[in-house]
Amino acid sequence: MAAVEFETVIGLEVHAQLVTKSKVFCSCPAVYGGEPNAQTCPVCLGLPGALPVLNEEAVSMAILMGLATGCRIAPRSVFARKNYFYPDCPKNYQISMYDKPLCEEGRLEFELDGEIHGVALERIHLEEDAGKLIHAEEGGSLVDFNRCGVPLIEIVSKPEIRSPEEASRYLVSLRQVLRYLGICDGNMEEGSLRCDVNISLRRPGEPLGTKTEIKNLNSFKAVEMGIRFEIERQAGVLRSGGRIEQVTNLWDSGQKKLLTMRSKEYAHDYRYFPEPDLLPLDVDGAWIEKMRGALPELPLAREKRFREKYNLPAYDAGVLCAERGLADYYETVVSAGSDPKLAAHWVMREILEEIKSGAESEGASAPAMRAVESSVSDAFAFRAPVAAGRLAELIALVSGGVISNSAGREIFKEMVRTAESPDTIREKLNLTQVSGAKELEQWVADVIAESPDEVARYRGGKTQLLGFFVGQVMKKSAGKANPKLAGEIVKKMLEG
Ligand SMILES: [Zn+2]
């Protein structure tokens, strides 16, 4: 292998919108969507004399994320003014945290290529979101202040990420943890999860190089592609003996390329100072312990438990634990008496397939619908097409030999359509598995009579054709034959 020419050093700053009922410093609703500028008041419009009041729920959610990532929760943190002028920010400053953040020194662990990776977190702090500019096609720009004052946490990693793939995995698992905690819906398209990337290159052994920033990365794919482009660009400059300028690049998702924007501000350009309208934020031990008690089992631990307790392959455990609601559903099926492996099979194949095909047929109108109806509980709900108890009943019918596997799949489709019990459907569709020797023997005899070539090859030693015969019997019986018994009869008739 060739020596590494450059080492890549990547740090991520992730902004996550918290799903509180109201905004972080006023009582306006914090939900997405809604008539432009309808969810505003003097505080979030920055009118003179209006004073912020801190939302306790937002602090609790930030503490929860801090605890989930092993951060130290500061007993006292301080809000600070970050001054900048931009039309999306009516106060001309954003209330954020600067040198005394709420959470410090954490770590996020995730799996990449079968190994556990850990990325250290520098800090997690609480701040307010800005409004949204809408650039009208007919010229001019409009501003919607509904988003102004929606609570954000900013999660800042240390520059420990070494590749585009690792950056993307880090972000996927950060999103997963946020959703497990139920504090951010992680919707990158709607901007409730946003990611800025810092990148620098260095020759091995040399000090850190000048870093550049990429903003506007609105999907996991954009994060990977943007980083890859920027690595190539910086390597090109360095190879030709040039110097890296400190710039901000914007990711253009339409053209899939980076646009270099402006030289980056330094922290001192923001003239941070402690926010005079808010007291320091004191968090006592009781508050922290209360939030610790509210921590759910986190994805990585849950995956490990699924592998060990249910004896599932790593892949299956990963799929089933991708969402907390899905993992809960799976465990409800198992606790209703289903064999864990069979339950995994049915949930991953039938349930997830059904959800996927349902989402596809809903089509392009789905996001708009969601915007109107969006509410906190909606964002995290796992809507199973079939109740867990009912799926367990179906699995019991299959594993007990009452119905065949293929009849089970047919009944499943009918359960989704009618919400009837599997037993009712089995009777209605007459799908009880046939295990009677007389009927099975007739089907097998018919198949043998219709397949002289296969019979000759089977008798000539090609016994793998057993599956073919059983398949034909299943077809002839409309899925009702007991495949195991049918196989035994085929053997007996062809070999006896
Ligand atoms: Zn307001």
C-alpha cells in the first residue's frame, strides 16, 4: 500500500431542533409549518423592551442529550449574545452559549465496518434558531419568523473524524440517538437536523492545516459527497504548492458541487458577551438525576442486547433497532410468545416491506401532508400495519404447522387490509394446511405424472430436484399442502 499523502481531519457541528411545544424564550408554538409569521410575538420578533423567558423543557432535552453522550453537565452555564446582522435575525443577535456551555466532554460511539468507533464531543449547547429567508422567483426575498426562537442544540465534535464514511456514520448515529430520546425528529430535508463540516488536510506528522467549512449539507449523501469534493480540492491546492484559504463552501444539492462563499468569520467578529436579559442557568443534581432516570436504552446497547438475548445476527439487530418504535414492536411480538428468530424474520420481511410499499404508494404528497399535521408524537410514532399481538398469533399458526409459510404471507396481506384476526382469515380463505396423507399423495402423484423429465433426472441421481417437486405440489394445492410431509411423500414415491 502506498504511504498516505494527506491525513484528513474532520469536525462536525450539528444543529438539532428540539421538539418542545413552545419556543425557547417565548410561548409561541415551535411546530414546523403553519402560516408564515403567524407563530410570532414581540419576544421572537425582537421588538424593543421584550424580554426572554427560558423554556425549562428545552433545557431538560439538552441535558438528556448530554447524558446520552456521556457529557459533563455544567452546574452553571451562561447564555451569550452572538452579534451579527442578517435579515433572518430580527434582534441582530442570536442568544447562544459561548465559553460556558451546558454540556462538555462527551463521546458518541457507533459501529463502522463491524468495529466500534468513538468520536469525542467538545460540547453541546442550547441556542435559538433564526428565521427563514424565502427567495421569491419573481425577485426579492421574503422572511418567515416562525422558526425564529425555536430551540436548537448545537453538538460540536472534536476534529477526530478521519473519512467521509465515518462522518456520515457519525451523523446517522447522532440522529438515531436524538430520535431514541424523542427530542428531535431528525428531518434533514425540513432542516430540523443540519450539519456543518470543518475539514483540513495535513501531511502525516505535521500540525493541523487551515480548515475550511461546508454548510447546507441537507442529507447524509451530501455530507459524504461534500467532504469528498473538499478533500480533493484541498489536496490539489497543497500538491501544487498553494496555501489553503479559510473559506466557507456551500453545498449545491441541485448541481452536486461546492460553491465557495466568503472568508469565514472568527469568533471575535461576533463580539460575544453574556446575555444581560437572562440569569445564568443553574442545573442542580436533582434535575440531572431526574433526566438520567428518563434515559431510554440507547441504540448501541439495545443492538448488543438483541444479538445476545435473541441470538440475532448483527445485521438483523441493526435493522430492528434502527428506530426505537420498531424495536419496541419487535419485543412486543416476542413477549407475546413468538420465537425471536421467526419474529425477526416476519418483522423485517413482511412488516418493513409493507411500510415501504405503503410509503411509496402515498407518493409525493406525503411531505406536504406531514407538514400540516405534524405534531410531536407523530414524529416518533411507529405505525405498524398489523398489531403486534396479531402478528404473534399469525406466527404461532405458521410455527404450529396449522398453515404453511406461504399461506401465512397471504393471510398477512389480508390482515393489513381488513384488520381481522389471522384465524378468521384462515377460515374465510380456507387456508388451513393440508397434512392428510390421501390428499397429499394425490397431489404428489399428479405432479410426478406431469414431470417425466424431472422424474428421470431425479432417479438418475439429481436429488436436489426434491425442492422442485415440493414447489409444484405447493402450487397445485394453492399453498395449502404441508411442505414437509409433501417432501417425504415425494421421496417415498420416487425412491421406493
Ligand atoms: Zn414568540
